[in-house]
Amino acid sequence: MALSSRIERAKREHGKDGNNGTDGKFFDLPSVPLFPFVPYSLFFAFQIEKAESNWERRAMRIVELQINGTKRRVEIDGERALLSVLRDEFDLTGAKYGCGEGQCGACTVLIDGRAVRSCLTQVASVEGKQIITIEGLEQKGRLHPLQEAFLAVDAMQCGYCTAGMIMSGVGLLKKNPNPTEPEILRAMEGNICRCGTYPRIVAAIQQAANGDKTAKGGAR
């Protein structure tokens, strides 16, 4: 609640002037003796507001991130989700907000080559680490082999889950260049496609693994 609202509430509780019935009006909180002239509720409202303001100032700091091979600096709360920082601060909107609980995979990015749910990752925890988003897979005008495979087999419909699917697939191929179908299914089980294109997604990962050696190395 804003301080002005708390002051109005204190006035209603303690009298029109907010001074517990003493003469004179209460306008300047810091300049008057606190007790017994200032109502307890008003005094503590001021202290809470001050503490909240100080906490917000302490929480903000400069965070340096390595995103798609580029060093980026931003002043933010280190506890913010990496997903919101990527989307709101750097306009990297490929990673999508789906469930906010790490259960759908739409927000997946690579952190040091590993598929990670960015909606659950605090941005301060990835300082100094290599962050790759879907925007960073393309190199010198060429799509990543898994992106090409998704296009070749039409492994997308509405497209909302596609970036997360591709990032999880790239993370798998970096660890396992020649996954079997059960291994693909196990690696991708945390990614949800509400359009139900799972067979084509599996086919795309198999094509990228078998058809282009660069897919085995993942993003470079």
C-alpha cells in the first residue's frame, strides 16, 4: 500500500488530523516528535515504506551477461528470471513464457551448452556463463542444422513451442551426437507441444543428427 493511502487510513483511525486528538495538524512526519503525538499505525507505515525503498535500491545492481557471444551489461535485480531479462531488457523474444514453472519447455535456452528453463533461472546465477538463445543459433546467414530439419519435416504448427523444442534438441545433440529414438523421447519429455507434432519433432532431431555433422556440435 502506498504511503499516502496509509496516511489516509491512519487519519480515519485516529481522527481527522492524524494526531491522536492533540492540537495542530500532522503534516511533516520527520519534523515532529514521534511519541505520543504520532499514531503507531502511521509511524510504522512510514517505516515500512522506507524499508521497501531501501530494499529496492539494494537489489538493483549491474549484471554482466554473455549472450549469443556478446557481452551485455544491465542494471537489474539479480533475482529476476533470466527469461524476463532476455525478453524485456534485450528484446530477445524467441524464448517464450508458457507455464512459468519450468514444466512446458517454451522458455528453454542453453547455459554453457546445457538446456535450461530460463523462467526458473535467476539472472545473477548465470553471470560469466555462455547463454545461447534461439536467436544465436544462426551463424553467418545459415540456420542451425536442427532449424533446417524442423523446416524440412514441417515440425511445427502454431510455433509457440518451437524455439524451446529446438534449444532442447540442440542441447541433446551436443551431449549425444547420435541419439536413439528412446533417448530423444527421454530428453524431450519436458517440452510440451499443444499441437501434437511430436513425431515430426523426433524426425527432425534424427535428421539433424544423421544428415549434417555440424548438428553434432550444436551452436558454435
